[in-house]
Amino acid sequence: MSSELLAPLDLAFWHLESAGHPMHLGALAFFAPAPGAQSGDRVIDLLATRAAAIRRLRMRVRDVWLPIGGAAWAVAKDFDVRRHVREVRIPEGDFAAEAAAIAGELMERPLERGLPPWEMYLLTGEEDGPFAVLVKLHHALADGMRAVSIGAGIFDEIAGARTAGVRRARTAEPGNWLTGPRQVAGFARGRIEELGRAVGVGASVVRASRLDARGTPALSAGSSGTRRLGTAVLDLEDVQRVRRAMGGTANDVLLAVVAGALRRWLEERGEPLPAADPRALVPVSRRRPGSPAGSGNKFSAYLLDLPVGDPDPRSRLDAVRTGMDRNKAAGPWRGAGALTVLADQLPPLAHRFGAPLAGGAARMLFDVLVTSVPLPRSALSLGGSPLREIYPMAPLARGQSLAIALSTYGGRVHAGLVADGKAVPDLDRLARSLGEELDELLAATR
């Protein structure tokens, strides 16, 4: 198939973007030099070759006549991978800090909409020293899990397996698109169920909306278009120790760490704690195992009040666990956090003209995005150089100044913090607070 329609949620993300408010996500990966590893020129060639082999990365978005207001993915006839893969030299100094600073600047730049919406940057310093790769993917192109599926194709261990998988997929039998009475009846029942679900979600959204736009001032800001990146590394075994001692899940512990870090950060800023706890949007995947990478954004979300006002770390974890248990009992298809389910039911024209209104309404539902992005468990490398750290980066909602993404790799949790550069100039301090808060939780278990 030469083109395919954008799924409703993909279309929504495409139209949410503006020049001052880019809607891409990404990851910053650090690699250690290895004896006999490839030079910078060879690595950039390797990135270009492997990216060009991923069909989804050769596709751009184009408008279509039908459905009205819709758009489709189409293979770019003039695709040139070298317009997407570039090398950037890092100034002398602390390589990791300089790379993170430059990555933040690169994340400010919107992707060119007439091209396939992605970019990769090879960040290099001293010859034979460590290097980093920054990947940018438009949110219309990828949710968290699909971004991992696409981005993983650059790694040595996955590129070959992916090529074999593509060959097998080409030999698969096409589906049967002919419909009979049973198929029509089944489709009608499905649409009725979806409509009922959408009505329920819509009602939940209205109930959960904060019509007074209350929120945490430090986490709310007009979109300046600037971006700053912060990073933190947490020991996974420390997270598991807290989980075993206090109960809940590892994700509950990490959400409690975020809550405590926000409290610590606000206090050190000299700001009063908010009258109402900030609300986090916690995405949860609706993607079924084995679903194809091209099947569109598929996720819902939970809403969780982060107990920033509670001074006791154990009590904060209890509150997070209780809130997440309540969300899980309701399921990802219910509640105001399932706003993306509602987006799936809207016609393309509604996304095209309603996106600015929807984007501005995000702050009425939540204050900060906190998401977990799964990664392959095996060790990864690029051109023989082992992957040491990888920091996921989530897009900012309009009117909000912070998003936190977490990934586990190599026995450690890597936290990528993306902030509006003008609203949160002290993002490094907040990043350090994550480790300090985990230490406090550990101390509370003794």
C-alpha cells in the first residue's frame, strides 16, 4: 500500500502543533567508545543506512480529499535520508552535560512538515571518545511504545532481526476486506459500544476538568518555544528495595519519587506548596502485543494527584499506590484520563479545527506528564559501541512547563525531564531531587 490514513489520534497530534509549540518526542542515547568501534563518519553512515531501511521513516503526511479534513501517510518520492541524519560537534568540557544542553536546543526546533517528520543527530566530542545520538519523532508518527519499535532499528542487535521480520511480513497473506451480513452486524455493534464508551469518557472529562484552571504555578507557563533537558539516573535495585518494603509496584515507587522531588524542588525555590496537589497524566498503552508499528497511536491515560503537600515519604507512596489502584480498577477505557479514547471517535474535520481548543484545555485536566517508556532488556550497541544510558523525552502539553519520562535499561532507571526553558531554568536542580528523594524513601524503609 502506497499510503494509509492517519489514525484519529495521530491526526490530533499533527494538528496540535504550532511553530512555537512543537509536538515531537525523542530520546538521547549515550554510547561508550569500544576498541575497534567505528569512527564518527562510519557511525553517521550506519545511522543513515539503518534509518533509511525503516519504511515508516520514509513516509510523510499529506492532505487527502476524503475523508474531509483527513490526512494520510505516503512514501516520500524524493526521500533523502541525509536531510534527516546530521552530525553535531560538542564543545570541549563535560561531554554529557554539553550533549544534554545541545539536545535541549535541538528539541526546540519543529520538524519540517513537508518531509517525513523525524530527525537523528550524532553528537560527537573528542575523537575516540563517547558519543550520543538524539532521535526526534513527531508524536503523529509514534507513541512511546511505537517510538521504541522504530528507534530500536538503529541498534546492532535489532537491525538484522528487523530486516528478517520485514521479509516475512511481505509474504503474509492480505486480510479479507469483503464484508457480509455478519461482518456488518459486528461492525455496527462495535460502533455502538464505542459510542457508549465515548459518551462515558466525555462525561468523565467534564467532571474532572478544573474550570477555575487551578494548578501549580511553577508547572504552568505560556509556551515560549524554548526547551531544556534534564537527566537523572536511579538505581533499579533501590527502587525494588522500596517496593518490597512498602508494597505497590515499581511504577508506584517512581511516581512517589516524582512527587517528593517536586516538593523538594518547590521548597528550595522558596515557593509555597500548592493549595491543591498537582495532577499527573500517566499514559497507559492500549497497544495489543504484536500489533504492527504502523497501527497508529494507541494509548489511554490515568489521572493521579501527586501528594506534594504530604511531608511524609511513606505516606506519599501510600497515596500514590491507592490512587493508581483506583485507576487500574476503573481500567484505561474509563475516566477523564481516557481522553485519547474520545479522540478516536471524532471525525477528521473536528481534529483539524478543534485542535487549538483541545490543546489549550490540557491544563484544565493535568499539570505534568509522567510516563514510563519500555525498552528492550538485552544489552544494545551501535557500530560496536555499547549503549550506556538512554533518556526518553516526552512532548510538553500547551501551557505546561514540565514532562518527565522514565525508562529502565542496564539495571538503572533513566529519567528524561523536558521543560520550557524560560519557565524552568533550574531544571537540573529538579533532576537531582529525584535521586535525593529515592534516598529518602530508602532511609524510610530501614
